[in-house]
Amino acid sequence: MKILFVGDVVGRPGRKLLTDHLPAVQRELEIDFTIVNVENAAGGFGVTPALAQEILSGGVDVMTTGNHVWDKREIFDYLNREPRLLRPGNYPKGVPGSFVHIGESRTGARVAVMNLQGRVFMPLTDCPFRLAEKEIPRISRETRVIVIDFHAEATSEKLALGWFLDGQVSAVIGTHTHIPTADCRILPKGTAYVTDVGMTGPYDSVIGMEVNTSLSRFLTGLTARMEVASENPRFSAILLDVDESTGMAKSIRRIER
């Protein structure tokens, strides 16, 4: 089974890239299941119901998010209504939405997607390691194919989760930092891993935002309204080939357009 994971879609440029490239990539690579991180889809900060629906209608099976999922308050009710839009699971009880979705691939196989968030240099959340440890046995009774979006800042925390879950899930895919990393690999027990997919958005920027505004913040310490950049747009994704019977990864490679 071939699973495509598209990195953080940033603003209008990222959405246009997704619209322009996703159908061709799906056809060319014979993709069976598509996951997209959308937490920066609305002007770089959060996602709206209308944009989420637009992305789903473009051939996406599951959308993941991260710490910016709460930036647009109109998404709160939508999270409860749309199970294909996930939020990180290790927020306190009572927040809207769910963090696991089990969908069906083009081959008819079931695919579970779990959304977790890191704790190092990130908003206070519960332990993602213990939550995964608790939930994976339950999910494994329904499907062996499990992909985790680990939305985290620290490379050490991402890699640690990869090793912690090696042999238990199909892939641990890092998001959030918007910088693609050169460490795609299959861990010894069969779990695919990458520290960060990178973003689908403008790369002549500071993680998707206009350079001059970002520089001003660093040089002066003063806050300024961040705007999404536009130059050098790139579609960044990860292609997974997973054995449906075992749930273990056969290959992982980077896709850029």
C-alpha cells in the first residue's frame, strides 16, 4: 500500500500547490491513501471549515494539525463534526475533536492515522509517549497500518518517539518545523521515520512567513503581524510503502515538486 503524507500546507501558496500537484502525484505514484497536515492552511495560522472542506474535496483522506489548530475559533464545532480532521490527542480532556481516524485505502485496507504533539518548547500537553503506548494496542485490533503525525519542535523528541514505537506502527512522521530533514529511514523493527516532512508552501521565507517581517522581530524584539510569503513555492511530501498484512514499512522516500 502506498501512503502519501503531505507536509504542513502554508497559506494560499500552499493550498495552490496542493491543488496543482496532488492529483498528478496521486496518479503518477499510484497513491492509495493521502494524509495532509493543514494547521497553517488559513493565512499561516490554523484552518477554517471552508478550507478544510476544500482540501478534503481535492482527494485527501485525512487531515492532521498541531498547535495552531485552535487559532480559528470557528473550527471548534467543525472538529466535532468532521472525523477526518484531527487535532493532537495529548491536549487535556474536554477540547473539541478527535486524534485518531481509521479510514479505508483505495485497496480496501484500513489505515489508522494518529495525531500527537510534542512537549519540548511547545504548549503544555500530556505525555505523547504514554498516550501512544495506551492507544496503539486498541487500534492494532482494527488495523495493522498506523501512521503517526508527531507535531513537535525538538528533533530529539521526535526521534525518541520513533525509537519508542519502532515495530508497533507503520510510520512516525515529524511535522511543525517546516524544514525538510534528510533522515528518511526504516528503523530496525520496521517503522518508517523522518524528523520533518517540510512544508508545502513558499521556501523563500522564514518557515513560510515574509523574510523582512521575521527579521524585524529578531532584530528589534517587537511584535509585528506575520504574513505568508509567496516566492519559491514547493510541494513537500513523504511516500510510504507499507505491507498491509504486517503494517510494517517497506520503504520511505521524499517527494518534492
